[in-house]
Amino acid sequence: MPGGSRHAPRPRTPVAQPSEAPVHRADMTASVDEARIAEVVRPVVAAAGMDLESVQVKAAGRRRLLRVVVDSDRGVSLDDAAAASRELSSALDAAAVMGDFPYTLEVSSPGVDRPLTDPRHWRRAVGRLVRVTVADVGVTTGRVVSADPDGVTLDVDDDPKARRRFRYAVLGAGAVQVEFGHPQHPQPELGATRDGH
């Protein structure tokens, strides 16, 4: 620059304000006990006539994402998820189990990729095509005809004459097979989200 001197800009040392302190992902989940959160969540979900399937906390930027998956024999509508979200938010804030970080609460139903591992999962899959590994048989595909506390009955290859009964003890985790255009096609995962803190 004519008539002046050029200097390299001096590097500035960033100074973090207390409210802008960097958030480390490990810190976001370290103080959260998912089992304790489940203890708070389970009675609220049960009072709404639903089952708690899972609770998961993940870091999401400067917030936490608390995902609560619920299900019921009648399914979970968007209204059900929204009502549960309101009740859960109040219960979580009152119990202070989410720590000092802000969080987003997501209440949803299980997707079709949820493994069938519990008798209630199998009962809710009646009419759906599933694939499951059966001990001493191998991979089997069939439509769930019935499920009770002892086991599952499948129409193998959609043939009522090929109906087979399996005890839960010999079944691996079943997987619902997506069928487009079938009257028993699974509902998509539904959910509601709200911010806490």
C-alpha cells in the first residue's frame, strides 16, 4: 500500500464468555442416566395406556435430543404422541433428570424396522409378513396369524396349509417386511417433538 506499511494481522485469541463456553459432546451425555429417565417416563406412558419401548439421549449441537419410543395395541396417533409429549415434558422438568442442558423431547412410535423381540411386539404384528431366524430351521418368512404368551403361529409362504407354530424360545428377533399395497401394510412411524428447559 503506497505511503503506508503492511502488517500481517495479529491473530486474535478467542475468549469464550461463560454463557458461550464450548459444549463437548461427551459432557452432553455423561451426566444423563437413561435408566433414571426411564423410571420417570414409564409411569407417565403407562397412565396414557401405552408401553415404553425405549429411551435414548443423544447430543444434538448445544442441546440434547431425548427420544422416547412408545407403543400400544391400538397404535400411537399423532394426538397420542403430542399428549404424551406434554405430560412427559412436565414430569421430566419436575424430576430434573435431564441435567442443566436444554433438550428436545421427541415422542414417537416404533418404526417398521423395530425388531420383534417381545410377545407384545409379535401380537401387534398379527397380519404382517415377517422374517425371522428359527433355531434348527433357519430363516423363515411368513405372515403372523396369532401370537400369545407362549409363541407365534405363522402362515409360511402365505399358505394356510403351511401354518407353523413356534415357541418364543426358538425365535430370533423378527423383522416386519414392508409390503406396498397390502391391506396390512405397517403404519409409518409417528411422533411429536417439543423443547424442554
